[in-house]
Amino acid sequence: MVTMGAVTLLITVQCEYIFLNTFRTGLCV
């Protein structure tokens, strides 16, 4: 269960990072 939670958390963080990165790039462009 702990591993599953860690994987889910990692994916969530990555998705948020990618989203913010794309949003920031859109603003810069």
C-alpha cells in the first residue's frame, strides 16, 4: 500500500510540474 501511495504521489507531482511548466512557457511565449 505504501508503495502504491508513493507512486500515485509521484505521478501527481510530475503532472502538476509539467502543467505548471507548460503554463509558464505559454506565458513566456
